Amino acid sequence: TAFQVPDGVTGDEFEANWREWSGVGVMETEASPETGYAYSALYKRVSPFGDFRYVTRSEFFGLYDKHDAGMELVDKVRKNFGCGSAVARNITSYSSLYKVVIDVHQPE
């Protein structure tokens, strides 16, 4: 999830509340063991360029062939965000599901 955060919201405020505001807290409780939820992290923009001040990334090891289950979690995150304190502060978010597959081949 990427976040556009207005200047009126301090970094300290966002960083103290990111788990609740981003929906990660909901996802952590809603993710079934089959999804293989590993962890979530918050990344802060270090360049003065770009639209997004913060990005969250969540890693799963059990969603490789479970696209629908992954999108259900994305929908829960989106719904949680829409009814929270972040919206009241004019923070906008963009959530999606991306798959990265690492395929390691041993030399023959």
C-alpha cells in the first residue's frame, strides 16, 4: 500500500499509527495460516520526489497459487482504511497485490 500523506500530518503521528491506519493490524488478524503471512514493514520516502510519502509491504509465502485469497486480504485492507482516522486526515492510499517469484537454479 502506498500513502499520500498531507504536510499537516507529521511523520511522528503517521509512524506511530501506521499499523492501524494502513490496515496491517486487520490483515495480521484476518490472514489465515494458509496464506503464510510473514510480516509487514513501513518504508518512508527519502527523496523529495514522488507522490507517496510512505509505503507498506507485507510478505506472504503461501499465496503463490492463491490469488483470490490474496485479493480478499487486499479488499479487507481497503475497507478498513476507508472507515478510519487516516481518511479523516485526508491521507489517501493505493493498495494492490503483487507477486514476486524467486526461482533459484543450481548449476549442473
